[in-house]
Amino acid sequence: QKEVEQDPGPLSVPEGAIVSLNCTYSNSAFQYFMWYRQYSRKGPELLMYTYSSGNKEDGRFTAQVDKSSKYISLFIRDSQPSDSATYLCAMSAGSSASKIIFGSGTRLSIRP
Amino acid sequence: GAVVSQHPSRVICKSGTSVKIECRSLDFQATTMFWYRQFPKQSLMLMATSNEGSKATYEQGVEKDKFLINHASLTLSTLTVTSAHPEDSSFYICSARRRGDRYNEQFFGPGTRLTVL
């Protein structure tokens, strides 16, 4: 079993729709949860960063973490064609020696 | 701020040759740099972690003699793929941790696409 599971998609939704992206994980030591956006042939860029359980909102993006279920989500409201990219969840136990473990990424396409 | 560059962005080489990829932090000092490999439609896989002035720490299964990492300064790390073979073809991405930042905050470079013929 992988430490982090993410549906690879592709996911295609019409412009303006609400997008829900999810990951599950198995390591209960994870405390830091991140979402990265990666455009084709580019490096990942950090979108959202959450510590422990709870919600965090930044503009059209909302990240949710449910540690009891080992489940994290990223919601995108009023989706735009420019949101089309691969979204990678990532997590870390947080100590200075901890690695960041990435999900495989979900390819998202927003149709105009 | 916190920009990381990589050079070259794309390289094509013949089997058996060595290729050097540079990773630079342009506007900050990077105490730690990371090298990842990403195959098509797959996640980023950490290859090694390097701290300035010390030897890199390689992940299990990564050959240190094949993937030479040098972190010569606080703004530059290099990855040399020695005697490259077609199976080394991949997207190589570096990231850098900024001095004083939270330990899991990494800034990623744009990646280098290596194709070995």
C-alpha cells in the first residue's frame, strides 16, 4: 500500500464548477499537508499548506484535513480554464528529518 | 522572492555520456537542496538530499555513483548523471529549503527534461 493515494484522473469539469480533489494516506505521523499545482513540463508550486486537522481558505481554494479519517481535500470554487493542471497532494511528519511524500497527482481540465 | 532556477531546461544526449544539471536559488540562501525524479504521469520521487558543504544523502535504491550531487555553495547544487542510459530519461526537479524557514517548505525549480538516446 502506498503511503499516499491519489486518483490520477483525468478530471474534466466545465468552467465555473466546484472541483473537489482528494487524497488518502496511511501514515498517522503526517502532520503537515500541502497541495501543489504543476503545469505541464514545469516544477510544482505550493498552493496551500495546512497543519494538522481543519480547514484553510485562500481565495477560491479551500483545503480540508481530516486526520481521523486520514483524508485530505482541496476544493476549487468558480473554476477557471487557467486552473487546468496537475494537482499533487503532499504530506510530511514535520520533523527536520522528514521527507515530503507526494501523491501521484490528479490531472484537472476545466472546459471553457 | 524564493525563486529556484534549473539549467538546462531540456537536454538530449547519447547513451554513455554524462550530463550535469544545475540548480540555483536566485534570491535566497538554500541550506538544503533536494533532487527529485518524475516519470510521466507519476509522482515526484525523492532521489537525494544535499546540505551545503556536506555529502548528499541518497534514498534507498538510488545509485550514488551514478547520480553525483554536489552542493558547493548556499545557492548552487548540481546533479550529474554519469554514463546515462535510456532508462535514465526522466524529468528531474530540484527544490530548495530556505534558511530559517519551516522545515517542510520547499521551493521548486522548473525542472530539466533529460532524454537519453
